[in-house]
Amino acid sequence: MSELHLGGCHCGSLRYQFNAPLHDIAHCHCSICRRTSGGIVTTWITVPLPAFTWTVGEPAQYRSSSHATRYFCPTCGAQLALFTALSPETLDVTVATLDQPERARPDRHIWVKNRLPWLHLDPQLPEEDGETL
């Protein structure tokens, strides 16, 4: 069964699509996500790399660590995706940039050892100190 999902940046310069189920969705609490997004948490969906396509525009890239590259809009700055060499068959996509983010319900927290102590978000979800690949 096909599940086509669409998304893009704030200004419309970048659009993407992926054909994969909405699962493996995590609230990330790492300090790198905070600093690159400007938010207190970033929620990611992991999709198979072959299922993902940029349909409009070409993203800018930022190497945020020795194993991760982040993709963002060179016009409005929106962060849209993350590739990590630790999981080379997949791409993480920011749930907030989906056209229908309400459909992508998170299933866990990752990097909770870096969580801001005053943040209480979805306390019923399982937590990982880092991330289980």
C-alpha cells in the first residue's frame, strides 16, 4: 500500500515527497538539534532513503558532526532533513515541515540525557539516553 507524504520549507523554495509509512518518529532533545533549529526539541521521522525525493529546489547542506549532514532551505533557513552515516539507508525528515504534520504521531524521545530540565513533552512515550539505531 502506497503512502505518499509531501512537505516543504516556509518560503516554498524547497519541496519534497516520500512514499513510506509514518512510523519511527522521535522527539530529539540533543543540543545539536536545538542549535541548528532554534527550537527546544526537533521531531524527526525516519524514512527509507530511496523513498525520499526533492521535488522543487536544491537544499543547502551543513555538516553538523563527523557523521551527519543537515539539509536546509538556502532562502528561508528551514531545516528539512538529516542524513547520518550511522544509518546510511535512511533519511530523517523534520515532522514540522510535512504538509500534514498532525498525522505523524511521535513514538519515543531520543537523547533525553540532553533534555532541558523544564521541558515536559509527551511523558507517556519511551525514552532513550541516546538513540538506538
